[in-house]
Amino acid sequence: EDSGTYRVSVSSIGGESSSVTDVVTYRPTTITREIFETVTIDGRETPATPSTPVLIRRGDTIVLEGSASGMPNPTVRFLFDGKVVSPSDKISIEMTPSGGRLTVRNVSPDDSGRYTF
């Protein structure tokens, strides 16, 4: 890592001059997986892959968790069929140190679709 304080000093017959600056290097933001790392349906962990839909019964609660890292910390948001998900009576969103968690309670057919992180 090249972060740190750098000093430049210049001297000649005419005198001396110096300058100090702080340099901060950033890591690019990365999503650690393209899919949710954890899918939990009513307390049961279920495998999640992009090509396999997760089947949920009406009334279940589903929790989707994903991780992201970078410097500065990335802004995380959840999407449902390409639209930003907002908290509501049945939806909660929790930011975690490593990413985020989306909880959908009392699922219904209206909640069917593609969730992305």
C-alpha cells in the first residue's frame, strides 16, 4: 500500500523549498459473490445459485444476505426486479459491517421476482 505522507524538498543556489502532502490509495469496490451468500427461509438455510430459483411458501419469511467490500466502503442497496427496495411493514433492510441483509416477512405471490444486491 502506498498511502502515507510524502515530502518533496528542492534546493538550489537560490534557496530551498519543501512541500508535504498526504496520499491515500483506495481499493476498488468488489462484490464478493454475484449471488446472495446466505438465503434463509423460516430459519432454514437454502442454497442460492443464479440458475436455480428459490421456492418459498406463502407466509414464509426470507432473509437474503450479501457481502461487499472496498475502500471507501461501498454503498449497498437491494433491488427487486431492477427497482430499489425500500423498507416497509413487511420488508426490513439491515446494513452489516460486511454488506447487507434483506428480510421479507409474510411473503406472497407479489414478492416473486429477481432480487439482486
